Amino acid sequence: MPGHVDRLAQERFEEERLAPYAMKSGRSRGRRHPEAEHWMRTRFQRDRDRVIHSSSFRRLEYKTQVFVNHEGDNYRTRLTHSLEGAQIGRTVARAMGVNEELTETLVLGHDLGHTPFGHSGERVMDELMRDHGGFEHNRQTLRILEHLEERYPEFPGLNLTWEVREGIIKHRPDSDAHAPAEYLPGEAPTLEAQLVDFVDEIAYNNHDVDDGLASGMFTVEQIRAVDLFREAHDEAIARGLHDERLQRHRVVRTIIDRCTQDLMDASVARIETSGVRSVEDARQAGGRLVGYSEPMAERVRELKAFLFQNMYRHWRVVRMGEKAGRILRDLFAAYVGEPRLMPPRYLERMEREGGHRVVCDYIAGMTDRFALDEHRRLFDPMVKV
């Protein structure tokens, strides 16, 4: 076919156009289980597509970001959060000259391991698994990608490239030293992986501002105490925007722009100052190179502190978190006490992997909606099985 751009042509394009410290798909360390590469898609494009087509990714549609699914159709879910984060990630990666598709894959996949009911659910699951290895959603995401997804007869999991798996387990700044031995504990990951925690934060801070105002959890007057918001809000008013909803959208866009601009500028300056000229240089730089300038970091901390106090600790969120905890504890006790309440394919794994871990996998994979329905089926005598 004349004019088509195959994988090899795209790999050449990456070599010519991306920054020297970008992770090129043609230089990947490859997959755990050998496979022939696709003729048209690069390795990271293929990884992205595998994430998007996974069952775990689809279930993010009904997993809590802050609001449980039944609280309203317009609030963000884990799925919409991941999509918003991925778009910010692509923008920043392209501007910095690093690999967009690796960044996109990592942002799209980084939340697959979350339990139902958001961070409340994760805290409860960690408590329930305390004597059985604990629970942490990044480790669970890696477990899903390497083991739990079932789509191919030749291997378990999705068989993603080493760089994607490393980025999933090491995208948080405090995770480098605690990564499994396979993923070079003590070394920084790729710059693309270093971006993930920041673009994730930019996405959730700003959509939580949007959702928090829309839900009435706090008012414009209250959040104007936050410098980032007040400056963007004053700008919106100066432009003649007086409709509250349009103001809110304008403010959110402005804050996203300012955070991404600072993240790009500060990161590129740090990379240039450090003399990094390759992926290996970035790994051996003695610390992470991606991050805000200190003035912006302080402003973001102020915004996060406001959201923690006024949204994440709001009585409606706390109340739902308490209900979620009771639901997960009840389900966990029921399945551990009688494993045959779970589908047969989970029973088959219990002897090999341990009963508590299999129960944890089953519950962690549930959506909010399924967990609520399952709790009613098991504990409400008026509901048919």
C-alpha cells in the first residue's frame, strides 16, 4: 500500500524527532513472553491498545473517583479521570519531546488496581489484608497486567513491555526504592513514567475543583482563599464571564494550563542543567528530574490542602466512605468464610495463590455498582440471588 507508515518507519521517526533522553519504542527491553511485533503499531501503541481493551479498564467506568456512581452522572469516575489525565500527559510529553504513547499508556493504565469506592476502599482492603501481604493499588495494577487479565492463550496478563510495567510500579516518587527486583529498585524510571504522577495530580486536582463546586461541597467564596484559584477566577471575571458555570470551566482550564506550563518548563530546565543526554543518564541522575518549580509546588500544595479539608473530608464523602468500608468488610468476611460464594474460576486459584489474596483480587476488581448489588444479594433476604 503506497504511502503507509509501518512500525519501522514510526520507530525511525522517533529516533529522529524525539529528545535524546526520550524512551524510544524500538529500544524497549521487550516483553516477558516473546511475541512477534505488530507490522504497523509500535510496541507502546500496542501496549496502550491492550490496556484500553482490557476488562479492568472498562470497569473503571463504574469505580469511584470521589463520588460513588449512583450519586450523579456528571461527576468524574476512574475512567473519565484516566482519560483526562492521558490527554494532559500527551500534551506535556509532546512539548518535552518525550514519548507520547508511553506516557499515554502509563496514565491510562495506572489506576486499574483501584478497589471500588476509591481511596476509602483501598484503606479498608489494606486493613483486611494486613496479615496477608497488604494491599496497594499500584502493586495490584501490576498484578492485573502481569497475571489477572485473561485475554491470550499463550500467557497470563497482557504481556506489556518492560518499560510500561516498570512505569506502573514506579511512577510515584516514593516507589523507586521499593520496586520488585525485576524493575531496578533504587533507579529512577523513564522520564515518561516520572510525568505520570504529576499529570495525574493536575487532572484530579482540577476536576475535583469542578466537581466540588458543582456538587455544592464548597463555594467559590471559600476556594478563593487558594492563590491558584483566585488568580484564575479574577482573570475569568476580567474577561467578562459572569455565568458561574462558564466561569468555573474557564478557571479550571486556566489552572491546568499554568500547572502544565510550569511542569514542562521546570522539568526541561532540570534536565538541561543535569546534562542528561539519554534514558540511562536520566535513570542514573541521582533523583527525579520531572517536577514543578518550588513556587508552583507550594501553590499546588495549598490547593490540595483545601480540597482535602473541604472535599475529601466533607461529611458526605466521609459518610459514603464509612458505608463503603462496611460493605467491603462484609463481602471479605463472607467470601473468606465460604469461598463457594465466588465464581468457580476463583476457587480454582485459591490453593495455588492463597485464599485471602484471591478474595482480595475478586473484591478489588468489582465496580461500585457490583459491590453494592453483591452486598444486597448476600445480606438482604428479600433480594433474589
